Amino acid sequence: MKQTRNAAYGMASLVLTGLVLSCADEADKGDTAAAPPLLGVFELPISLRTTDPAPSEAHDVQVSPTKVQVNGQLIGELSGGKLAGDTRSKLTQALSSPARRQVALQVHSQVPYATAVELLALLREAGAETVSMKVRKPSGTETGFLTLGSYRVGPKSAPEDDLEVAGAQARSWSEFTGVWEQVYEACGGSDSGNCAYKPEKVAEGGQLKLELYAAGQGVNVNFYRTGAPPPAEPKSDPKADPKAAQGRAGKGAAKSEHTDPAAEIENAPPATQALFQFRAKEAVKVPSAVSGITAPLCGKSVCGVAVRAEAATMSARIVSLLGAAFPDGTVAPAVRFERP
């Protein structure tokens, strides 16, 4: 009888201990439970590129206008649209434990470009070689990913500076000039485009720099000639234009009130750039003239591209512009994000 009673007490003790441990486990789980997603579907940027595969074994990084979350854990806040010092260190620590080569990135559409670039630089420093941005299609609530073939972050460059992007071969200026008319026609399909026509005189030689630029309500697709000396200035014949010769005789001489458009074209230097400008809405239209502009060069082969924007420009402008320039069905670009 005594043994039976002791066994009963022992069993009750084990059950009670199990309940206590179970409650403790639940409490621990509660402390480390994943936070809810920071972003809703309609807070994601719109993109015409959405069908890249979802990354596997990737860090999940989410950024709202006020908070930063990594792998379901809130790690810090934004202060005035910038990553605070402790948030930067916590972000770096979270990305290194363990280090992963891929990142699934969600950034609120209204996060400033300057903040997004700073974040991309930190991801790169932590070992992230591939970034897949979560985006949504132009209509409905369906989401997907825009994956960059490769990316780097660097300082702002001048138009004439060469473009060097890992993962993309240099393109010649002549590759663009050979399809300039086709690009111009594609631009003409936009009701908001300011299209650069191909002039009679175009500079020869040099490399091509492709640039995507956003500021305010506008977006640009720019083509620059780099890596070659500037073309020689045309020489005018003083005998053919006495007034022009007279005007050059004295530094303070008055200019003629009338100009000859034909003469201006004739005396213009060879073209070394072509700038195509649009309202931002063009980057989210289906189809988009932006896609037509880049297709002749980048539709079937990797293009290196410089990306820049004003510091306060919404990051969604750049994400949408990337999606329009490299839509579904084209090769992912190699990108150099430039600090504002």
C-alpha cells in the first residue's frame, strides 16, 4: 500500500514538472516569436519584373519608413529616414549569424533612396551577393520578386566616367548608336516621353554607359559615350558667315538678333549622349516605353547599368524603373547603385 502511494506521488510530481517545463517553453517561445510582417501588399513597389524565383536560404530583411526587421525579429528603427548607429550594428550582427549569400528584401515604397542605398551597402558588406526585391504587379495583389544579377554600391559618378560593374561586359558606344533610331521609335510610344532623336553627326569610338535616373515625378534612361577623347569642335568658315566672324572679333561684341537653325545644326559638335525622359508613371505602364528603349541592347544579354536618384526620391521610383528597363523575359542586370 505504501509503495502504491509513493508511486502515485512520483507520477504526480513528474506530471507537475512536465507542466512547469511546458509553460516555461511556451514563455520562451513567446519572447522570440516572429514579429508580424512590416509591409502590406500595397506598400510594395510596382514592377514589370516579378517572375524571378523566390530566394532560398536567404535572410529576410524588411524595412518600413520607421522600422527594420530581420528574419522576423525587430532590430531597430529609422530616425529621420536614416539607419541609426545601433540599428546599423544590430543589422550587421543579424546578417552575420549565420552569413548568407542571398537576401529577400522588402522596402516600403516611400523609404528614401538614400536610405535604400545605405541598406544595400550594408547587405553587401555582410556578404550578400544576390538581392531579390519583393514587388507587386501593376494590377491586383499578386506579388513576386525582382532579382539583380549582381550589384555594387559606389559614389556618384559623372556622365563621362566609365561604367564598371561586376558581372557585365563593357559595351561600345557604337552598339547604341547602331540601334538609336529603334530606341527613338520605342520612346515615341509614350505620351509623356521627351525623346532624343539621332542627329546627323554622332561621335565615334568609346564605350557605352547606361544610366537609370529618378528625381521627383520624373525618370530617365540615359546613354553616354565614355572612355574616348571629346570630339573635335567643328571649324566654321568666317567667309561663309561674316556676321559670325565679326562677332568673334571682339569679346564684348553684340550677338546677332537672328540665328540660322541650319547653321546651328551644321556647327553643332558630334553627339556624345542621348537622354530619354519620362513621367514616373511610364515605368509602371503595361507595356512601357522604357522596356522598348532598353530591349535592343539588354533584352537578351546582361547589361551593366548605373542607378542614381536624388536622396529624398522614393525608392519605389528606382525599383519600378529597374523593373520597366528589365521586365519579365529579359536578362537580369548587373547594377551599380550610386550614392546621392
